[in-house]
Amino acid sequence: MRREHPTHSLQATALVHEAFMRLADYTRMQWQDRAHFFAVSAQVMRRILVDHARRHNVRRGRGVQHVSLDEVAVVAPGGEAGKDLVALDEALVALARIDPRKAQIVEMRFFAGLTVEEIGSVLQVSAGTVKRDWRAAKAWLYRELSRE
Amino acid sequence: MNADRWKHVEPLLQTALDLPPGEREEFLKRRCGGDEQLEHEVRSLVAAHDRAGSFLGNPPIDWAPLPLAGDGSGDQLPASGDSLIGRTLSHYYIVEQLGVGGMGVLYKAKDTRLGRPVALKFVSDELSREPEALDRFAREARIASALNHPNICTLHDIGEHDGRSFIVMEYLEGTTLKDRLAAGPLSLNAALDMGTQVATALDAAHTAGIIHRDIKPENIFVGPRDHVKVLDFGLAKMRTTAKHQADVTTMAGTGQNVVMGTAAYMAPEQARGEVVDHRADIWSVGLVLYEMVKGTRPPQAVRLRVEASPELERIVSKCLESEPELRYQHASEMRADLQRAKRDTDSMATASAAPRPAARTLRRALSLAAAGVALAASGIGGYLYLHRPPKLTDKDTIVLADFANTTGDTVFDDTLRQGLAVQFEQSPFLSAVSDERVRKALQLMGLPATARLTADVAHDICIRTGSTAVVNGSIASLGNQYVLGLRAEHCGTGDLLDLEQLQAARKEDVLKVLSQLATTFRTRVGESLATVQKHSRPLEEGTTSSLDALKAYSAAMTSVIDPKTAIPLLKRALDIDPNFATAHALLGLQYSGLGESRLGEESTSKAYQLRDHATDRERFLIMTIYDRQVTGNLEKEAETLRLWAQTYPRDANAPGLMGGFATAGTGQYDLMIAMGREAMAINPDLLPPYLNVVNGYISLGRPQDAEQAFQQAIGHVSATADVVTLLYQIAFLKGDAAGMEHQAALAKGKPGVEDRILHLQALVLARAGRLGAARQSARHAIDLASAAGRRERAAVAETAVSVWEALYGNAAAATRSAMQVFEVENGRHVTYAAALALALGGERSRSQAITDDLDRRFPEDTSVRFVYVPTLRALSALSANEPSRAIELLRPAATYEFAQPGISFYGAGGGSFGAMYATYLRGEAYLALHKATEATAEFQKILDHPGVVLGDPIGALARLQLARALTMSGDARKAKAAYQDLLALWKDADPDLALPKQAKAELAALR
């Protein structure tokens, strides 16, 4: 059976780290704060990644590509990952115009890697709502990106 | 589509997606009421949803660094389909083609970086044109990479060449079971042995929620000494609860009616296309087992006979029950039966042989256990004796894997790794990769943060984190005894660094033996004997001798973020072992985190008393916490931290802690930044140093540098608490009102953040003379903090109100507010602030009593000694019209003139007010003595340190007093400028406020 909790998570070092957080009194590491921080970062990450992809597309030549597992999976309606990212970014702008919350959820989940629960906490909606928004946004974006 | 249209479309889309696919069409027809455009719209979205599969499945942040152009050797590769032999793709040199399988071509290659042979599997040309096949391919890769087990083929990497994806796998020597069986059936013994290995692999996969779904002889690989590896988890899919089954199927992109797997070995329910679970694999293994001993698959509908072994016959029959409920429910049960059957076969064989002396049997058993413990590819032993093992240096880091615990006793889970970590942490030489780093690596590997650090996972983490070695521990039972093993391997070269093994006669001795193992290990890998001897307290002396206490402690540490879980666990650990010093210390921290300062101090003091029962590093931590929380003696704390840093130069926590209150509370902001940077250099994943550096720059009044430092923190995205507060302060320093508003808006509705921002806003409003609005904001902050049970934080906000009321001359309001604070018990910092308000409001006797009490109770506390007591006493002297005495009393405060005392930085959330009050009072005293130049210098100091004073209303008052001092000195021009500066600050002040009116009159008198 899988254990309930992580073994690697806190040895004395990390414990001190936590102790340290308290002592320095940046207050308790609040779950909400963490989520909030990610949410703020999501935008930044989106910009960095999309810019990177844009530059990369210009530079990119043929040849050996070393991509991660995840990249293979994300190349959805065909084409190269970098291009998709730029296209996705544009589609997200369009989505934000008709449904800003869904666009934000995609930003937080896809670009910042927030969990459904964290997103729910940031947006003050239930996890169920986030999931439903996510699937609708995903369908909308997929269709948008499949149109060429 | 516009937003209005979308409002019609989305609900229909959602409802349609909730319906089974078969019912959607009818629903759409009915609900769209002939609106063809709408119907089309929704239908295309439903279709997109169904096709989307793993689209957006993985954040791009997880992707490998995007590639540069090829290095030339790989650039002009032949078109796909041509031979790749002799080519180098990425860093894989293709040696030969091994075969063509269902999914594509398989090559043998050499990993030119790590020098090891690997297998590359390409998607076939036809398949690579089908997105679904690519998807399946990627899924295989992902799923296989999540499984790390000696009996499962390891996946190393994935790459892409000319638009074709390939997987990089462990290169295996041997043949598939299919080829092996072509030469005839196996012996009963070999069949039982291999069957056990397959069952073990499946047990691991099933436990991880993964079903193979295509177990067949082709997918079982037999290596040297019949070591079995299960291949191709390509059809596997994550097991989920039945409730989510439908969803997951769609998401995984496996069409609902598509049956996957190889028909001949499929379980009946799988062949029928029903939802299958792990018991389908058990069916398939049954068939494979039969085929192993008989050489052919069983005929249909005939009672199976395995003449060689009735026991195996029973096992096979149980696997092949057509109802999943009647089969083995878990692979582990099957494995146990297979092992039993094997044991019986063995003992029959032994019985027929000549009886052996008992001692020899035991020795054999021991060496078998040793082999099991090492778990490594064979030949290691020989290697160990032939080569001098390489050593580590003090630049290397190591990764600790989870212990392989085959005893079945869960008390060893986590506990032993924890124990080993404590042992290694004593070493100034060894440095284990931080947990943050491990978590990040796991995330990049697509594994949950809670994933078990199996040998293979730990190995990957070692590579990913640029570490040198991975240490695998193991424990196995041997009769009533235990065999503990440690095995360290260079993760880049695969060289064995050390292999240790010791036996514990009883369970009670396991920790002792673990300590011995750790000590030997340290010397073997290159640590000097001197430091090993100096810092090697055995666990039972240093930490705890109780396995159960250590277990509860390990559990507590994993939940350290949540005090509600951690506290009972720590208490449990202390019930078992009341002398467990570090557990006391941790409990103390948890309590103070909850704002239970008194309980916190109690536990911390207890830990301090027991500090001799701790390892050196634990003792440093305990002493630090003790001085920070109990004595408040920052000088002593800094001394401990310096010694800590000296003894353990590779420990980021010493400089990290030094960069916090130890430096802020003594006003050493340059040191604060330097220490933060040092901690960052040692461990880039520790977040607090980043924030401390930001805070250091804020305190130095350098918002641009603070902002830049903040950008760095973002680069190390991780959790953080008061980012918003820091950004608010940066905006304040820049005079950026919009930025402050922005942060306040972000904080809105965020528990634990909003109240702090409201409090800061209240201070800034009060500074601008807008007391009405300030009170409102403060009230809101206090209510929020109280409602959340943050009593001390509410008290801090309340004292801020009382202090500014007093400064603005509303003595009655100040006293009222301060008295409210005294109604409950408070920490020393809040007590001081309330006393300050009383004294400023003229309540001399009461504040004097509190001062004496603080002086008596906290004789060592740095803030009390150098700030609180001098300030309160000087106030008292001033109100008694004794300015010279006040100046004398303020002398000690000059030591840490620019410090942020506890109330400002540390006390219950950091009040962000209360710094430089001693300076202010000294200025007043000089004014009273008509020493205009000296007074001017004091008030100017306050204006020159905006990063220390921040939004504290004292900043406004200092401007008023500066103008008065300048007037007194006869410098009318400068005095005018000072008044104008002040009146600009007070331009929106409440009309009924006395001080602004007074200031205006004083300015008018100058003209």
C-alpha cells in the first residue's frame, strides 16, 4: 500500500526551514498565500514561456529535438510545441474576452501548475466548478487551435 | 463567438458532457430547438472535448529545456524509415537494430554522456502519422517512467528525431519469455521463480494504480540468472475509482469501445470490452504461468492440469477464474502462493539431499539475505573487492532513497530514512539534497510529491539534481533478526561507493545498528576520521532510542506545515520518549506558530534543558530557537549561529537564520542581505533567505534593489506567505500609491494576508493624518485577525491604534485602546507597545510598573534591554520634565539605533511600527533642552531611514519636530521647507485634527 505521507518531505533541514519561516516571522506558510503567490506568478510564467517559444520559433531549425515526455503530450492538434504555445497564448486572449475566469484557470493550471484545489482557493470557487470550467475551456481552446 | 453567445453555449456544453455519449445527440436536438447554429456550436465543442485527450495535460514549465539546433552529426539524418545505425541522436549513438515490435522499431544505442548501453524505441512510420498512436506512445513513456522496480523495465528518457518520438529504455540482455518458451517449457522451479518476479512487478504497478493490460510472454523479458523484467506498459492506464472511470477513459484518449490488449491473453471481461481492473492482469499471468510449464497455452474449457505441481495447478486455476471476484484479489497474494510453492519444492529437493549442518544453513541464509538486501545486479561483490571504491568530496551532494523494507513491519517505513538523515546531518562533510529540490525533481518527473523514493526514483533525482551519489537503505528480516543494508552508488557512473551490511539481533537494536552503519559509511566514503568521531552521536543517545517515537516524529515532520496534525504526533513521540529533545523543540515551534507563545516557550525551554540529548546540529537549532523565543538574546543567538555555520559550512540554515530577526533586530541590514545571499548560494531552494534579502533592501530604503531581489525570489517559485506585504512596502517606499492599492486589492479576501495589509494601510492613513479612515481600517484588521483566532496579531494592530492616538494627542482614546490590549495576556512585544501608548498618553505610573516587569522578566532580551526599557524610562523622565535624564536613559538604545525591535519585525506577525522611537524621544529631549542642532540631527535621522520607519506615523511627527527644531535654530528657510513637506503629507488630514492646524499656524508665524 502507498503510504499516506511523504517520507522525503522533511528531514531536520526542512524542519529548520519551516522553523526559520516562523522565526523570521513571515507568518505561517498559509496554503492560501501559497496559491495566491502561484496565481500571481502564473501570468509572469505565461509571458516568459510564450516569449521564449516565440523566439525559439524564429531560431528553430530542423534536426534533433530533445523534448520531454510532457512536451509530446501537449502537442495536441499537431505541429510543434513552441508554435502551439504561441497559438495557445493567442487563443487564451480570445477566451479571456468571452470568459475571463476560464482563461485565468487555464493560466493558473497550465502555466503555473496549480492544482484544482489551489485554483479554487484563489478564485474562491469550488473544486467542482474549477473542473467544469477547465473542461469547457479545454474543449474551446482545442477547437480553436484545430481550426487552421 | 461573443460573451453573450457563450453564455448560451456553455451550459449546454456542460450538460452534454455530463451525459453518456449516446444520449448527447438527442439532448442537443431537444434543447437547441432547431437553432442549427447553436447545435453545431455545442456539438463541435463536445467533439473537441472528446478529442482533446491529454491536451494541456502538462504545464510547459515541466518541459525539458528547449533544444538548440543539432550539433551537425544529427542534422542531416536520413528520412525516417532509413537506417539510423551509426548515427547519434541527441546523445545516443545507435549501435544496431534489435527488432520491430507492435509499436515500432527498437534499437540498441549507447548513451554517450553516461556511457551506458540503452534501448531506443521508435514509433513506426505508419503509427507516427496517427495522433492516437503518438498519444499512446507518450502515455507508455509516462506510465513506465512512473514505475521504478527491479522487475519492471526502466525508462530513462524520451526524445524526438525528425518528428518521430523515441523512448530511451534500460538496455536488457537476454530474451523474451516468448523466445525462451519456443525452446520448450521451463522447469517447475524456474516457472515458480519467474512467476514470482512477474507477480512482484505487478504488485508494485497495481499499488501505484497502474494496470498493465497486456501481460504476455512477449512482454516478459528474461535476463541473466533468470532475472525477469516486465516490458511495455503501453496499454496500461491509471486505475481509478469506478466513479471516475468514464472520465478518465475519455481523458486518456482510449475510445470507450476500443479493446486494447492481445486477444489470446485477455481476461474475459477485457475481451468483452468492459471496464477492467488489476484483476485482468492476474488472469493473464495465470495463462503465462501455465504456458511456462506446459510450453503451450491452455486449451479452452478444459480443466487445467499441471501434473508437475498440484499447488501450481491450484494457483493457475485461481488466476483463470472467469469472475474477477474469484481470482486472486491482489498480485501480492499470488506472489505469496508462488513463493510458498517454491519453498515446498525447494524443501523437497533439500530433504532428498544430504542434511546440512545447521550453522552452514544459517550462513547460507545470511548470504542470501545479503544478496537480497543489495538488490543490485550481481557481480557487485566481486567488483567491491577488485576495485578501490571512489570517494566523495565535500562538494558532493547525495540523495537518500527510501528504505526497501521487506520485513512487513511498517514501523520501519520512513523511520529508518529519517534516522539515517539525522545521522548524516551530523556530518559537516556530507550534504543531502534538500527536500524542496527532491520535490521539484519529482514534479519534473511527473510524480506526486509523495511518491516513494525507490532506488530508481532516487537515482533519477540524483541525476536531475546534479548530485553525486544515491544511498539506498534496506531492511529485511531473518528469523527474529534484522539485516540492515546501505548501498551507495555514484549515480552518473554507476560505480559502487560503499556497501554496508549489519545485523540487528532484536528490533530494539535496529536504531543502534543504523547509527553504526551510518558511521562506517561516512568514513568509507571519504569523511575524515576526526569529524566522524567528533560528530557521531548514535541515534539512541542523540535523538531517541525509540523506534515508535521516531516514527511519530517522522510523521509529525511531514505535516509540519499543519500544526493541528503535527502537535498530536509530537506529543505522542514525547509520550513514548519524554527526553526526545528535538521533538520538544519542534512542538515549541508549532505552538508559537499558533500564537500560543507560553506553551511554545515551555516546550522550547524543555528542549533546551535536554539539549545534551541531541545531535550537534539539532543542538544548534535548539539553542537558536531558545534564544529567539525564550531569552530573546539576539547576541547569543548570533553566536550560536556563527558556531553552527563554522561547524557545518554546508548548512544553509545557519546563515539563513542569521539573515532574519538576528540581524533585523540589531539593525544590521547589510549583514542581513549578505547572510541571505550566502544561504541562497548554499541552498537555492530555501525560500526565506530570498524574502529576507528583499526585506533587507526595504530596510535600507532601497526599493529598486528590493524589487530586483524579489524578481529572484519569483525565479525560485515556491510557497511564500507575505509577498504581498513586502510588495506593499516596496510600493510605499517608492511613493507609488497605485502600487500600494494594487497589493491591497490582491490581499482582499485572503485569510492571513488581508488583515496585515489593512493594518499597514491603517498606519499609512494615520501617518497622513486621516485618523478616521485609519481607525476604520485598523478595526477591520483587528476583526479579521480575531475572527481567525490570531489573537496576538489583533493585539498588535490594536496597539498601533493606541500609539498613534497618543502621538496625535488623543490621550483618552490611546489609554482606552491600550487597556483593551491588557485585558488578555500578551507576549513581551505587544505588552511593550501598549505600555508605550500609555506612557505617551501620560499614564506614567501604570507604564512604569509594566516597564519594571519587562525588565525583571526578560533580563537578556535584546529588544527589551536596548529598546523597550530605555524608551519607556526616557518617556517617563520626559513627562517628569527631566530631559537630561531622558537622554542619559536613552544611551543604551544607541547600540541598535536603527534596529527593528520585536514589535516591528517579529512580534506576532510584525507590527511594522515602533522602530526609532528612542531617536524621536532623544530629539524631544534636546528640544526641551533648547539644543536645536542636536534635536535637528535626531529628527533628521528618522527621515533618513524611511525603510526602517516605513508607514509608522512617527515619520510624520518627526517632520513636525524637525520643523520646530529648525525654527528654534533660526534657520527659517529650512524650517519652512520642513513645514511644507509635512503639510503636503497632511494635505488630506481630518479637518478636526489639532496637529495639522497647529503646524499651519506655526508655518504662518514664520512668514
